[in-house]
Amino acid sequence: MAARLSIRWNGCVAGTKTPAQARRRKKSTSLAAPPLPAPLGAHISIAGGTRNAPGRAATIGATAMQIFTKMANRWAERACEDDECKSFHAELACTELREMCAHDSYLINLASPDAALRARSAESFISELRRCEALGLDYLVSHPGNYMDDRASGLARNAESIGLALDQVSGKVMVLMETTAGSGTVLGASFEEMAQLIALIPAKQRKRVGVCIDTAHIFAAGYDIVNDYEGVMSRFGDVIGLKRLRMMHLNDSKVPLGSRRDRHELIGEGAIGEGAFRRIMNDPRLSRVAKVIETPKHVPDVTDRTMLDRLRSYVEC
């Protein structure tokens, strides 16, 4: 569902637009104008309802936003009704947000060998896609899951489930498979494995699948973006293709290179350090890739704004 709404620019009604049309208007510039910087933002709370998220994002100066569309640690599903969608869109129109995504539930495991769990996960994943479509989001970020028994079988199960879900929920929302730290039986820690997963998704649905790089995850998985940033990015381009990279989670790491543990730290204050983030913020290959932080929130608004300001300060004129 793509609800129609009256877009308010600084409190003024400017006609009837869909959320996607509104964002395209914000992205458009004259031929003489410099290109807009890549959208930058944070994971935003939806406490009190999704309508509250855009305002919270605006408070920290975000132009990108990630949310949960339901409680991430519960199976209970819900639909986004018309009133909720209209309220969300109206609040969105009063912000500078240009890229938006949801992260799916932490309970979902589309790679599970347990038929009951996989069926429940598939149902939940389909509901996630439907809420994203209703809210007019761009992406749904998803972890590749845990294979539990056999790695190749887990990849096949995940790919099949994603293909079926995208076939069932039409629209423009893309699924972004998030790189992982690789602990235990978690899939998606290597670029080769992520490329294999994407290749297994039926061609018809594959065009709606991309990748989200998490800097803390790839560092924990053994990709040395501190000392070999160019090598890591070149390898991603060769193996997966930069055209598939639609979003990045910018997180420093509390744990060392190759630790295989997922522990986020404030930007520039962990094992990765500010150097790699400076490279990311100035890499022309990433100039259009949305970037979202998932760093610790000591005081949510204050900490998130500080981290975003820090990242912007790394940009070289």
C-alpha cells in the first residue's frame, strides 16, 4: 500500500504525494547545484508509535533512518493501518529524511532446519515486508540467519524463503542482507558466502536484494578495514559488486579484528578507530550509499547527534 497524502513543506501544503515522490523531490537539485551528501542517520526508536520516529530523527539532524516496525524480540505481528501510515507520512514530510529502512525481528531465522521455526520466520518476514511497503520505506535489513546443521543447506533455505516472500509481497522495498560477525553457525560473515546466498535467490526476485555492510561485523569477521581498507572494499566490489551495496551500518567495535563477536562501540572509540570512518566518509564509491549508526545510546538524542556530527566532521572539503 502506498498511501496518498498532503505533503507539508515547513507547514505548507504542497499537493498530494506518496512518500517516495516526496523523497524524490527532496533529492532533486538543479543542474548547477552540488550533489547532496549521502543520507546519514541512526536507528530510531518507535516508542509511542511509528509516527514519532521521523521527529526523533529530525532532532538529531538525520537524513537517513532505521526503525523496527514492531517489537523486535517478540513474535506478535501487526499490520500498519491507514491512520498510522498517514500519520507517519505526514511527520516524515516535515523532515529532511531521504532514505529509510526497517530492521527485521531478531527472532527470524530463515535458514533454520527446523520446519516449524522456519515457517514461523517466513510468516514474520512477510509481515515485515508488508509493513515496510505500507510505511513507504526503502529497505528491509535482514540477517542471513543460523544454518544449525549444514552451511550449504542453510544458505539454500534462506534463499528460498526470501524468494518466496518477495514473490508474495510485491512492491519496491528491497531486502538488504546484512554482513555478520560470523559467530557459531551464523551465515553471511564472508563476502563469498553473501554472494552465494544472493545467487541462490531466483533471478526474478534477485533484483530486489542488496547488501548492508556493518563495519563492526566485517571487522569482527576478519576484514581489516583499519590497515587494508582499499583491499577490503575492492574485494567486496569484485565478489559481490558495489551496485548491491545500498546501506552501511557504521559502528566501531569493542572487540579486536577477527574476534567473531558482535560488540558495537562509539565511532572512533573502539578497535576500528576514526581512520577507517574517515575513509568511508570520503570514499567517492560510497557517496550515494546511505549510512546509519547503531552505536551505544548513553543519552539517545545527545549521543546520536554527537556521533553524526563526528562523522560529518571527517568529510574533507
